[in-house]
Amino acid sequence: MADPFDRDRFAATVRHRLGGVSVRQVVDAFPALNVAMITRAKQGRSNLSIGSFLTICKALRLRPLDFYVAGVKRARVTRKTILKQTVTRRVPCETRVGGDVR
């Protein structure tokens, strides 16, 4: 499924904005940021929460909509798609015999 968020471009922009500044210096300058948040943003591999994304954008003076990819179709979640999901059938626990746990 396609993602409307350009993670690679965001990571490249964060790395460019930070330039030669260390992560610790950024955390000292912006108390709302933390080392893990900045590292995830620089790597661009793992998902950031929307709060972290917006905090980084505010601290580095980035526009959040610059990283939105228009025209990407997301899969729609409907009742039909939910009902088509496979569900494991509930069965009694094998360790219970007559209500006693063995």
C-alpha cells in the first residue's frame, strides 16, 4: 500500500537542516525534541508519531505539507474489508479439563 508521506525526502531535509550540528546540540537547543526522535527522523526508516513529526517541523522550521505526496491512493477500510479478514476460531484451552487448570 502506498504511503502519502514522503519519508525519504523528510529524512534528507532533516539531515540537511541539521548539517554539522550534533544531535545532542539540537536537543539542548530545542527541549521538546529528544535524541531518539531526531535519530528516527534522520534515518527515515521507522514511523514517527504525528506529534513528533510536527514538533520536528516546528523546531527546524519545515512546512509539514511539503512532505505530503498528492494523488497517492490509500486502501479504503470498509465493513466489507473488515468482514473479509481472517480470524482465528476460538477453541477451548487444551490444558483445561472440566474447568480445572492442569
